Amino acid sequence: MSLLSGKKVLLTGASRGIGAAIACAVAKEGASLTLVAHPHHEQDLKQCADKAKSCGAKDCNTQCVDFADTAAVQKLADQCASQGVDVLINNAGILGSHKAEETGPLKGNPDDWDRVMKVNALAPMRLIRALAPKMCDNGEYALRGFGLSAYETLRGHNVRVVDIAPGNVGQTGFSEKSDIQTAGQGTISPDDVAQAVLFCFRLSKNAVPEEIVLKAVKPGSS
């Protein structure tokens, strides 16, 4: 039996890059998918859904949501909670600026910081808050990237929470737009991150990798 046969997966930031790679990886393992991305990426999201179906997704739906819109995020969270989700993969994220000279506490636009916090932290927290109760009932999974606090709270309910922290990832919207240098650290591929996600499901039910940090072995592209 496939790793995720019969499982419903909610994946955010699913239109391209890491999200698209994860979508195909979990589709090959028999999952049913709900893919979410910003309305500006609707066409990319549809293409990702088509590819996920060709990779073997049992079912694949798409939702366009601006994660900086609190009401829209809550609507998505409530809808998914009512339908039931077995696996939550919080992948959506943005940068406040793609220019190196505009980053740091003494530079940049505070309004950008506010949007970054809503998209990268508060939206994932809302989704976990809405979906975790039913996961506790079923004993399922939640993957997230904004901290480890949920790990201690949910593990007693047989819900495995994993923080996957990829370093510099190439072939993504971030890497294409940003002029922020990788300081010679090199980059990994979106598929590397997707395989890290699948690794979590290959372990026994009593094992959980609390945190996975991915970095390039050597400078340059993967």
C-alpha cells in the first residue's frame, strides 16, 4: 500500500517550487490533495494540480487564498476542518523584500514585515488551530515551519509535528527574484525538500523527526 493511500493532504504555497515538488511527491503516494496558493498564481496552481493528477493523486482540488487576508484564511481553515484533513503541510511563505539592501531591522518597510508575519506565521497558526482538534481524534500528522510549540502539545494525542527547515533552495520563486546572496553555502532542490516530507511517513508510528534541517553539501546548485 502507498504511504498516503486514503489520506487527505492540505498543502499551501503549492503553485511552484517546493510546493509543486511536494504535491507530486505525495500524489505518487496515493494522497488526495487540496492545493492552495495566492490568487496571483492561479494559473500555476492549476498546472500543478494537473501534474499532481498525472502523478497519481486520487483527487485534487485547488483554492486561491491570500494568506495576508485573515478572514480568507479563517474561511479556508473552517472549510477544511469541516471536510477533514489528515495531513497539513504549511509551505506558503514570502520575503519582505527581494533586495539585500532592504533587509534587516534598520532597513525595509514595516508594512512588509506585517504582511510577512501574517503569511509566514499567523496563517499557519490558524490552520493548525482549526485542524489539530480533529487530528487529535484521528491520530494523524501536521507539518509546519514556524516553531516547535505544537510538538509538545500534540504528541500526546498521537499527532506528529515536524519542523522542516530547508536552507537555500534553488528553482523557486524566492531564488529567481531575490538578489540576496547565499554566502557560498550552495542550494538544494525542491525535490530534496519533498523527499524530506515523505521521510516522515516512512517511519514507524511511534517515531517522529522533531526537526529536519536541510543544507547543501557544497557551494553551487544542486
